[in-house]
Amino acid sequence: MTTENMSATPESTAFRTALDVVRGVEPRIADAIGAEIEDQRASLKLIASENYASPAVLLAMGNWFSDKYAEGTIGRRFYAGCRNVDTVEAIAAEHARELFGAQHAYVQPHSGIDANLVAFWAVLAQRVELPALEQAGVRQVNDLGEEDWERLRKALGDQRMLGMSLDAGGHLTHGFRPNISGKMFHQRSYGTDPETGLLDYDAVRAAAREFRPLILIAGYSAYPRRVNFRIMREIADEVGATLMVDMAHFAGLVAGKVLTGDFDPVPHAQIVTTTTHKSLRGPRGGMVLCDDSLADQVDRGCPMVLGGPLPHVMAAKAVALAEARQPAFQDYAQRVVDNARALADGLTRRGARLVTGGTDNHLALLDVSGYGLTGRQAEGALLDAGIVTNRNAIPRDPNGAWYTSGIRLGTPALTTRGLTADGFDEVAELIDSVLRRTTPGTAKSGKPSKATYVLGEGVAKEVAGRAADLLDKHPLYPRVDLG
Ligand code: DSN
């Protein structure tokens, strides 16, 4: 057996050299970059929306493509000299089309929010005759008050969007007021069944019949189950809506062929958006897939709603999508789901309550009220013990969206690190042992606090030590040794 010297790998040489060059200009930034990999190596990351991109993906971003403006689309740019950007964007789009079986792919969005905005605008442009905005009396966009938004919505024909409610796991960009989608559209939400926590398709159908949305949006950031997109399309067709799926969270499971048939959104939705950095394991960014009928409108994303494309990130998207087309990625996606099940089973066996009773995707939603805690308290206590999660509302959450009663747990990142089902059972043990030994703090008023907590003596140190032992068995970026 040969033992490779990790300090001599091409990856180590590449990152070390890059950091040396950065250090020559601003050493504090080189230090911060070095510190970040150490922090990531040391943390048990269960944030469902995060992952670890490969060295090839990371390296594809650090180059002179960053210097290029390329507004427009392939072959039709507002700037000269985009020959190589065209090459990169075409390769990324080709990989995306092939990987997902989509008619059209638009790889420019900088984030999931951007991708959703491109999609909303494309559907509006395709389906709505827009009278001039001046007719609606709209002045400067920054000055828009409630009445102006009302006029803008009227100018758009009072369009409606039906999406999953936030506490059932929907996303802010699916028509909620803090996001512009909630100002452009009248919004209504569908929730989940109060008993089972599962999506109730009959209730979605009833809401769609009554509300008659222009866009029926499916997709989630905290729903731990699969969605049947065939049924969602039937509902959309019945009421004349466009079905849009935001697959940001589960794109990796679609790419990895774990979600197929009725659970693959691409054959069913007219338009699909995603981020590229979550379960898909690419660079931070977004993407839109659509059928040919929407392609022209989607391609107007920049400059209609997006700033200049980021060609260096499109290069990294192409690399990540090429990786996702390898058989190894299908194995990865299957392990993400198997591991989520192992984590959910491990928690349930120890007496914890999970929303919907389990998971069949990459995440589980733990109701921490059984431990007598709010999500905020649980999040803090787990972090003290080296376990990184995020608090999340659960359906009909009595603690609201700030304190919450839930903790969202995802497996994509630690699966990339190589943890197996046994490892996730140990993670369940660590989580349960922290939460069992955490009690709510007391507010200044003397009442129980929703924010502060008291962690049992020595618990943080003990669990952090066990988490470190587990992580040591699964090194992060093993081929990157910064010395
Ligand atoms: N921030 C992402 C998440 O954590 O799910 C969604 O926008």
C-alpha cells in the first residue's frame, strides 16, 4: 500500500501557493481563509443548506474570468471579448440540461433568490400583458409605499401566487412580504396536515381552485419529505397556473437520481429554479431550468433582473455539474438520504419527536419542545458543544419564526465528509445528550427565557470532544494540507 504525502498533492500546492500570493498583499485575508478551513474542519456541520464543494470547484472560481463583464447571453452580449465566457456558459448549460434532462438551462443567477426572480419575471412576461408602469402611477421604485405596490400589483393584473407556508417549510421568496415576491404578487399559502405533518394534496387543490394563482410554487427549505410533482402539475393545469418548482434544497437528490419519476420536478414543472451550492455541492449560485416555451424570457434575466453574470462562478458551476454527472455522485446522493434516515431513526429511538415522524430526503426537523426548549435555546446549546445547526419554525409553531420550536438537521455536508449511517447514529446520540442536559434560562423579569439556556456542567466539553473524535475519522479536504 502506498501512502500519499498529503502536503505534496496538487491540491495542497495550489491552495498554499494561492494563499502565499494573497498573503503578500493582505496577510489578514490569507489568515482568515486559513482559519475558515480550520473552523470548518472542526465543526459538526448539520446545516441542511450547506455543503463542501470540491477543490476543483473552488479552484475554478479563483481566476481572471472574474474580471469580465458579460451581460446578455451566449453569442449576444452587451460587451465585446466574451468568447471564453461563451464557452464556459455553454458548457455549464449543457451539463445542466444533460444532468437534469431539461430543455433549457440558464446558469447566470447569482443566488436562489435571483433565480426565483428571473423565473417570476419570465412567467409574468410570458403570460401577462403589462400596461406601462407610468399608467399605474408608479414613481421611483425605492420610494414605493404600500399604495404604490398596490398600483404595481394592479399594473401586473393582480397576479396571484400559491406556495407552501413558511412554517410548513416554504421559503421567503415564495410570495412572503419580506421578499419582493410578496409585493409583486397576492400570496396565499398551503400548509401541511395537522395530524401527519405531510403535504395534503387535496388541500392544495382546494386552495388552488379557490385562489386561481398564476404561479403554483412547490419546493421547500424545511420540509423533510418528498413532494409528488406529478400531482402538483395536475393541480396547476386544472386551474391554469404555471407550475414552478424551487428545488434549491434537493437539487443534488434529483441530480443523483434519488428523486425520480413523480418526485423529479423537471419533467413536471414548466420552470424549475435552484441554488448550486446546497445538496448539488457546487459553488454559491443559482440556476433556472425551463421548457422551451419560457427559454427566451428566462434568458433575459440579465440585465432584466440580474447584475452582470459571474463568469468565474459559471466556470465552477460547470465543474460541479460535470462532477454530478459521475456515477459517484449518485452514490453520494443515496448516502445523503440513507444518512438522514439513520439520523432521524437515531433521534426517534432516543425519544425525540420529528416533524412528520421522519424523513425521506436530506433533512429532518426536530421538535425540541419535548426537551422543554425553544429552537433558539437548542441551537445555542448545540453550538456550544460544537454542533452547528439552525433553528427553524415547525408547523403552527407556538414560538413564532424568531424563537421557534424546531431545529433543522441536514446530512449533505457530513456525508461529503464521509460519515456513514453509524456516524449519524452517533450524531443523534450527541444531539440528544446535549438537549437532555440543557434547561431554559431565566429572563430579567424572572419568567422562563425563550433565548437563554443553562447547559449542564461539563456537557459542552464532553460532547465537543466526542464530536471531534468522530470528525477526526472523516477528515475534511484530506488532500489539502496548508502546512
Ligand atoms: N438559506 C437557505 C436555507 O438555509 O435553507 C434558503 O435560502
